[in-house]
Amino acid sequence: MNDSLPIAKKINEELKNHPLIVEFKSVEHDFLNSEYLKQLKNEMNFYKKCTMDDETRKKYLNLKKTYDSDPLVCNYLRLKEEVEEFKQEIIDYILK
């Protein structure tokens, strides 16, 4: 089993440098550090916890629509899904 450690390290290095992973990490960083998105999420959570009368519901849904359609959110979620598919392809290949 110790013989596989160098192979695992090599695979790890290759994967960290794969264009999809590099792009995902960059977008993930921007997504996680976006003050605008954090603020939107905080406002959404506030309205979500409130009693949902018609006005509160409209405010929440408007914020959610704004958040969900933000290009950074869309790009992050798309890349996250691509990375999951890529990871599954690797696992499937290894288990063949």
C-alpha cells in the first residue's frame, strides 16, 4: 500500500493543474468572497425566517431570483456540477 502513495501524490498534482479544477477554484474563491452575494444571502435568510405575508414573500422571492440569476452564482454552480461529473468519471475509470 505504501507504493501507491507516490502515485496518489502525482495524480493529485495532475488534478490540481487540470484546467477545469483551476477554473473552478478561481470561481469558487470569488463566489465565497463576494460581499454582494453574502449580503444577498443574509437578506434572503432574514426574510426566510420572517412570517411570510405577501410583502415578505415578494421580497424574499425577488432576492432569491436576483441571487439565483447572478452570473457568478450560475458559473459557480455549473462548474461545481462539472467537477462532480469529472470526479465521478475518474472514480468509474479507477474502479474498472
